[in-house]
Amino acid sequence: MVASDRALRRRAPHHWAAILLVLIPFHCHGFVASSLPLSRLGQQLSLSRIHQFHNRQSCLYSFQMSSEVKDEDKITESLERKADDAENMMSKLMQSVRKQGEELLNKTPPFKIEDTSLLYYDIFLIVNLALSISFWVTHRMDISFLPAALSEGSLMSLLWIGAGLINGAFLFSAKDGHYDASDERGGPKAAMLLGFSTFLHAINLRLIVAFIMACLQHRSVGSIPEEGIMPLEIGFGLLLMSVFRFVHSSMVPRI
């Protein structure tokens, strides 16, 4: 009996091991079975969070798109306003230019020579100025340069006539600067300004002619005797013609 009890005790651990081997799979199966609902719940929670995140992203994207559309609308409205303003400014500018052109055409004096005695005085003064500058100042009493000075004075007289026709410097109204005799803006001062502007236009024409001739002859401006007296002719000519027109206007009687 003692021997049999000992044998049973020796065999007992093996029986417990067998029992454990049998029970462990059932326990693990139960644990897995019990854990399946929890995993499904976690998946559902993760899916709901993903849907919430996508919804938030879509809301943000729609908000950004709406803000961008609003910004684009504002930009297009501002561009349209600027375009309208530019068109209005251009139309106003064109209208002002047309009005000024019409006023200028209406104010332009006729191309006439009414006061021939005034024209003869002007030609005499211009030719005498060129000869005097060449003989007394530039070439120091050398008569060999007088033909060149006479040519320069004649050319300047022709240009003075052209500028005078444009400005109406040979009309009877030139003595008052193309104003009425009763107008305060007229008189000797206006006549002096008219003579000054007319000779200034003649100087511009003379410079253009000198530049063209220099280009055609392949030389520099002022290298010939005729053009050597131009600097003094310009300065003294402006002074001479302005003073002469002032004196002429103050001496001519008004009817």
C-alpha cells in the first residue's frame, strides 16, 4: 500500500500537467472570445475618429475655398474699378486735348502780312545784327567774312518771316499782342512778348537747319563762318527784337 501511494504521488504531477494542458486552450479561447468585442469597439472608435478628422478637413477646405473665392471676387471687382477709372481718365484726357486743340485752332492767327513796314524794319534789324556781329566782334573788321554774315542774316530773316507768319507777328493786332486795344493784357508788354516768342521760334528753326546741314556735309555744327556768329546772334537777337517790338507798340497810335 505504501508503495502504491508513493507511485500515485509520483504520477500526480503528470496528471496535473495533463489537466493544465487541457484547460489552457479553453481558457485562451475564452480570453480571445472575450477580447473580440473589445477589438471591434476599438476599430469602430478609430473609424469614427477618422471620419471626424475627414469631416474637419473637408470643412476647413470648403472654408478656405470660399475665402479664396471671396478674395478673387474682391480682386476682380477692384481690377474692374481700376479699368473703369482708367477709361474715364483717358476719355477725359482725350476730351481736354480735343478742346485745347480746337481752342488753339481758333486762336491761331491767319497767315497774313498786313503791316509790311513792320516786316521791313524786322528784316533790316536782323541783317544788320548779323553783319555787325561778324564785323565788330567775331572777325574783327575783316571784310572777307561779310558775305558769310550777309548769308546768315538773310537765312535768319527767312526763318523770322516763317515764325512770324505762325505767330501772326505781321498783323495789325501784333502791336497789342493780339489783344483788343481796351484790354489791359495788351499794349507794349504783350507786343514785346510776341516778338520774344517769335524770335525764339526762329532760333529753333535755325538750329534745326544747322543740324541738318552738318549731317549732310559730314561736319560739326559751327565749323563754318555763317554758324560762327550764331551764339551772339541768338542772345542779342532776342534782346533786339523784344525791345524793338516794345518801342514800336508804344509809338504806334491807336485809332
